[in-house]
Amino acid sequence: MNIARRRGMARARVAVARKLAVILHSMWADATEFRFGKEPVHLAA
């Protein structure tokens, strides 16, 4: 909402879409699965 107040709603939408795209691309690149919730994530060390 800070971006929307400063720069307008259109830029805020683009910022959210870009953030989501970056997250999804990184998930796709390393083949991680989406996990909804607050379960602890066990990473392979």
C-alpha cells in the first residue's frame, strides 16, 4: 500500500505481479513445491 500511496495503484499492481513472478520463477527453477501455512520448512543440509 505504500507504493500505491506514493506512485499510484497501477504501479503497485505491477510491483506485486513482479514480486509474485520472481517467487514463482525461483520455485520453478529449483523445483520446490508451494506449501501453504506456517509449518516449519525442513531444508536439506
